[in-house]
Amino acid sequence: MDLKLILVITILQNVLVEQILEQGKRVTVAMGTNRDLTPACIRKVVPPSSPSEEMGSYWGYKVRYASNLSGVINDSPYKEGYDHIIGTSEHGETIISSELILPSFRHLLIAFGGLAGLEESIEEDPNLNGKGANDVFASYFNTCPNQGSRTIRTEEALLISLQYFQDPIRRAGISN
Ligand SMILES: *[C@@H]1O[C@H](CO)[C@@H](O)[C@H](O)[C@H]1NC(C)=O
């Protein structure tokens, strides 16, 4: 569950693989320990899940489109769904990260709002009619107190919040 930064080294050479690939398709190639990049050394295309399954390495993220907040919550790629859902908001509770206790979970969802916040995402969603942030989220946190600007860009909020949640998530652990 650690956040890892992977240094991507671009090999400016072609690598020979053992199968015919569709043009433009992105694949994961197992490079092994052999540094020989000549066509004499044929590499294997492996499932994109293999770096994380076999080495516990972070191998990027997947993107899922949802046209509303309930779609984000309900159309989980995990058949068991999300078992803990957190909202982030400047109107959320302010707790120091080191004092934050999260329950253990299998699939955690952390939601970020747009310019007008998650409150607007709830209001605009007909499936969440009449609900408030406390009905939709198990907890609602302000991960950047005294933000000093009217809004925080989502790409900035993401990094701030992932740092905020990193330790509480590690402490919570994975439930069975
Ligand atoms: C909500 O989003 C889901 C997933 O994108 C979609 O299937 C559904 O039609 C949307 N509902 C409304 C009322 O927009």
C-alpha cells in the first residue's frame, strides 16, 4: 500500500518480443536481467498486472469515467464494491494526519470535488437527492487546512491528500 515513485528509463532501442502486436497498443514487456538488447534476445509480453503481482511494484493507474458521483461510488471495478468511502473538502473535518484513525478496508475510495466541491457533485446527482456529505461519505476530511487560496486544483489536491492519508492508511491495514 506504499506510494512508490518509479524511475522510468526510456530505452531508445527496439525490443524484440515473441508475438505480433497491434500497432499503437501499449504492452508490458518483461526485460529480465539480460541487458542484451539485440534481436538475439527475445523478450516476453506479460500482463500489465504482473509487475505489481510479482514484485509489488507500482505500475501506473487505470482511469474509469463516471458521469456522476453515484456512478463513481457504485460502479466499482471490484465486485465487492468499496468498503470505505472518504470525501475531501475544505468544509470537512480538520484532523492532524498523525492522529487520524481509519478502519481497515479492502477497497478504499477517496473522492475529490471539482471547483465547487463535492457538495455540488452531490447536489447535481439525481441519485443522491436530498443527501448530504455525511450520508454519502463515511468521513469527510479537510486534508489541507488554511489552504490560502480560494480553490485547490484537483491535481494538487491529489498529491496533498495522498501524503495526508499515507500514514493513516498504513496504520489501518488491509481487512480480510
Ligand atoms: C450516473 O452515472 C452512471 C455511470 O456513469 C450512469 O450509468 C448513469 O446513467 C448516470 N445517471 C444519471 C442520472 O445521470
